Amino acid sequence: MAQPLTRINRLGSSDPQAVRPRVEAMEKLLEGLITIPGTNRKFGLDVILNLVPVAGDVAAAALGSYMIWEARNLGMSKTKMARMAGTVGIDFLLGLIPFIGAVPDFFYRSNSINLRRIKRHLDRYHPPAER
């Protein structure tokens, strides 16, 4: 019985080594889920949700905000988190453009930008423990 409890605690943990795989998985889900055949270009749930007017954009912004929440748990500065929120906000606003909102979403990868910010923070302030 201790095994499932340990797994739940690890999933909800703010331990920096546990956060990295979660934010990487979220970024892959939102930005790199499907590869376009014959190209090296990927897209994810962020573009797919954009096909649903307004509600899809709200859902994509909420999923992108999860990464900001993880950044807060890591102790990132308010300035860095504000930049991350601005990135998600720009993505949200671009997605609201009727009919063509998916095109900017395809090229402006806000979640990839925010993942790089989180990784820089993790590498600088929470380097992996030496083994």
C-alpha cells in the first residue's frame, strides 16, 4: 500500500528533479505530439485546441499556465513568471484571431519558450545531484 502513496507524493512533489519530467511531458503534449509526415515539423494539443473557437484557446492557456504554476513551486522570480505569463498571454491572443488563429500557434511555441526558461532555472539553481 505504501507504493501508490509514494507515487502520488512524487507526482505532486515540488522536488526539482521531479518537476523537470513533468514540464517536459506537458511541453511535448502541447507542442510536439504529432509529427507532420515528410517533415520534421511537429505540433501538439495547443494547435488542435485552437480549432475550437474561444474555449479551445482558454483550455490551451490553462494547460500552459500549469508550467507557470510549476515555476512558482520551484521558486522562480516573479519577473520570470510574469514573462512566462506574457508568453502564454500572447499565444492566447494570437489564437483568438478567427479562422487563422491556428497558424500563429503553429509557429509561436509559447510552451517551448517557457520550458527553456524553467530548464535554465533548474540548471542554475537546482543542478542534479552528483552520483
